[in-house]
Amino acid sequence: MVSNSTISGNRALPDLIRRPIVTEKGTRLLEDNKYVFEVLPQATKPEIKAAIESLFEVKVTKVNTYRAPRKKRRVGRFTGYKAQYKRAVVTLSPGDQIILFPEV
């Protein structure tokens, strides 16, 4: 099991989750009790599961990850690549939910 204090290299579990992804597809997945988060590229599925469970106090049943291919970009005569990122689709157990948009 993953310890809650640190992950390899002095990185705490909450630091693995960067932000929730709010897109049309992500909003449709909310109906199936699935939430999409951007995570660090080196984060593993057990680490992501432990981080979500500790941050939001919910029970995670499944974690799917997706690492998009890097895209080449040009700025003038200089060629480079877009930053590498990783997304995690987290499925929660029935009855649990994460409030992404609090009532204000």
C-alpha cells in the first residue's frame, strides 16, 4: 500500500493531482460517477487512487489513465513540443460524489 506521507522523491499525495478537467466529455462522465483529473506524468494508478481518496474522502473503485502523445509546435523558426501531461479518469463507488462546483 502507498504511504500517505511521501511518494518517491519527497512528493506528497495531494501534489499528484493538478486540477480537475472540465470539458464536455468530462461533464458527460459525471453522470456515470466518473471524474477526470490532470495528474503528474509520473503518477501511478495506486498513487492516484490514494490521493483522491485522501483529498475528497470518497471510495475509488477504478482508475484509468491516459497519456496524450506530444505535439510538435513552431514559433517562427523555432520548433518545439507541447508539454507532456497525463489525465486520470476516476470511477467512484455508488453513493460517493465529489463537489466540483460548490453552491455560492
